[in-house]
Amino acid sequence: MEHYDICVIGGGPSGYAAAMRAIDFGKKVILIEKGKVGGAAIYDGALTSKTTWELSSRVSSINEMLKDHDRQPFEMQWADVQQTVKEAIFDRKQQYSAHVKLLQEETSTVRFRYARGKAKFLSPYEIEITNKKGEEVIHADHTIIATGSRPRKLPTIEVDEKIIMTSDGIHHIEEYPKSLVILGAGVIGCEYATIFSNFKKTKVYLIDRADRILPFEDEDIAKMVSDNLKDQGVTIHSTAKLERMEIVDGEVEYEISNNDGSREIIRVEKALLSVGRIPNTETLGLENAGVTVTDRNYITEKNTQTNVPNICAVGDVSGHIALVNMGEIEARHAVELIVDYKELDTSVSYDNICTIMFLNPEVAAVGLNEQQCIDKGLSIKVVKLDFSCIARAIAMRKTQGFFKIIVTDDDDMKILGMRAIGEHASSAIQAIGLLIKMNESIEVLADLVHPHPSIIEGIQECVRMLMNKSIFKSAVFKDAMQCYRRRAELIEDLQEL
């Protein structure tokens, strides 16, 4: 029986990060993956959807310009979209494949093995690997579970991944659908609504059970995204309950009921279910190792450590925020916990997570949003700056959007969170994330010399507004610049004089 210091089950972003961090400490490591290294981050996940979003955004921008000059719109064939996605997947896959191969060569100084197959616990220290060659049992002092998740399906809807699909099937269609209904108006559902409406080849319907899309985000963010989707021809069924969805004559027929008691039956070509994801934990034999799970099959853990001392769980299987960057952080933390790394932070922090929502416009977030602060009973100061006040946005002719920074309502004005919506939004939040982690006040940003012209200059102007020393005065540009104190529903205007 082969012995390893650390076994990592799952070769997606979290598992791969764990294995590589274990190598840093000179550990003997085995990485077990039943499918392809890279996981959903490469295949039918983040890379594929974001590559498609980038293409759709370019097409949309080009056609906006052509429309302004009374020119015929540009059309991109779906085959060309698929080819570009395949090229992106190939590039990333080659990086992983070459890396794994070179790490395992005889001349390599690291003790690393990649094993293709299904992993199953036989005990807390023994893992069985099953593949085409047969079965093998290994011994590991420590194991990190990073098996990821898969799209959630509904028991009342038959998914064939050709007509009614999840994110696993949508990228394998052979042509733009003439019409598409998307069930679920969270980030992923809105992302795909943005993608297909940008290409202008598909009539998109979005079923939203809540009274507005993106229910976990602030209303001003959701409204801008919603208005843009509607401008792109998307029909949003708000406060709608799906009564049924089924395949009829090779198409999708769905019925919804509205708040007023009315019902609608609509026929479309394809459907996409975007109703969350579920963890891949059922086949791991966790019961043999004594690892406990929740009623939703997420692995119970605290600071990445399960109830079994030598087993950790990271990434989607832990039930925390399902993001690639967060899974990698958890994975690296788990390894450092195992080796008792002296510089290890005491626990994983989720306070300064930077996220991007690939919508129209792009949305970026870090820390708390305004509504979350109110729900927590916090007294806050909020500053908003419209993109129309930022020189780079004006130069780009992309003035739709705003920055919003939320700070504590005291003299320190510690940053609680930020939301950015608009062009280059994702490039603007990293400094705010760093300040949250460092527990610093906004004064650190006030005197920095930002590049000009750049979108991030808007952050500096937001900070200056809070400190009553902005270049443009909010009392003059009230529609584009806002500064207010808020606790619950009480709002006090703090416009500069």
C-alpha cells in the first residue's frame, strides 16, 4: 500500500491549489480526479461562460456603434463562438496538462502523483482509487476533499441537456436558439440572459420568483441590470411561479402563474435551469471515514476542518461561497493548517471577497452591500458617484454605471463594502478589498496618485466626498453624486456645500 502525506480528492481549482500548496512544504502528495484536471472552472463552467460573455459583449458594443452610424449590425455565427471557446479551453487545459506532466517526471524534485479515477474512503486513512486498470488502495495521513459541485435539477422537470438544459449542456448547442427561457434570476441566470440577448439572435425569457432579479444585491444594482436586459428585448416574468415545464413536440412548453391570479402558457425552443448547484459528496464513502454532512449533503466543517481531525473539506462541498478564488484560498488554508504553518491566519476570512458578475453592465462587489448593512442594524455612511463624472468613462462613451462605497458611521469611517457597476468595474474593487482586510480607513485612498484617465479615479472622488474635499461638489451634481447617512429606513442627506 502506497503511503502519502496528503491526499487531495478532486482536481478542480480548489483541489489543484491544495496539491500545489502541499508541494511547497515538501509533502508527498497524490491528487485524485475522476474526470479532467481543472474541473468546472474550465469545462462547462467559468471559463466557457466568461469567454462567451466576452464575445457577446464585444458584439453588443460593436453593434451599438454601428447603430449610431446607421450601419447594418454585425453578426457572429454560433460556430465561431464555439470555436473561440474551444480555443480558450485548449489553452487552459494545456497549461494544466503540461504542469502535471512535468511535476511527475523522474527528474522532478517534488513528490507528486496524479491519479485518474474515482476515490472512496475505506477508513479515515485509507482511500480506494477505481479506474479502468482496476482498484488500488492508498494510505494518507491527511486528506483534503475538493470534489466540487454540479448543477441542481428539479424533480418535476426532465433535463435532457439538449432541449431542457443546465449549464452543463448550454454550451454544447449547435446553433443559437430562436427562443430561450431561463429559470432562475440569480447571478448565473442573469449572466446567460445577458449573453444570449447581447448576440441578438435569441428571444430570452427570464422567470423570476422574486419581485426583482438579483434579490441578494442592492435594488439600484438590480434595477440597472434589469432595465438593460429589458432594453435588449428580454422578457422578465417577475413574481412568477413556474407551474410546469415540459418538452412538447421537440420544444419547451412552460406555464407560469402571476400574482394577480392569471396564467400564461409559452412555447420556446430551449430552456435553461439556473437554480443553484449541489455538492459532489454522495459517492465518497464519507460514512466509512466518519465524516458528517448536512441534510443537503454539504460536508460539515469549521475553518476547513471536518469532524474527523485528519480530513479537511474545501470549495463547493463546504457550502460556503461557491467561487473559484474563495475555494483556492480555503484549499491553501487547509494545507497550512495540516502542516501547522507558523504564518497561518487563525481562520479563513470571508469579509473581503472580491466578486465579478458578468452582466450588462459588469458588476463587481466586495464586502457588505447596503441592504446587508441595514439587515445587520448597522449605522452607515454611503457615497455614490455616477460614471458620468469620470473622465475615462466619458472618453469611452460608457457613462452608464456608478461606484458605491459603504463605511462605518463614525470618525474612523472604516470600509464595510463596495459595489461597482459599469465598464471596468472589476478593476476597481481590489484596493477596497485590501483596505477591508487591513481594517484601514478611507484616508489611505484619499491621497494616492491614481492613473489618469482611469475608471478607478472615481474611487478617489468617492473617498474625497466622504471627507468633504471632492473636486466636484455633490450639492451641485445631485443626480450624479450622493452622500448620505443611513440606519434602517432613516436616510440623512450629507451633500457637500
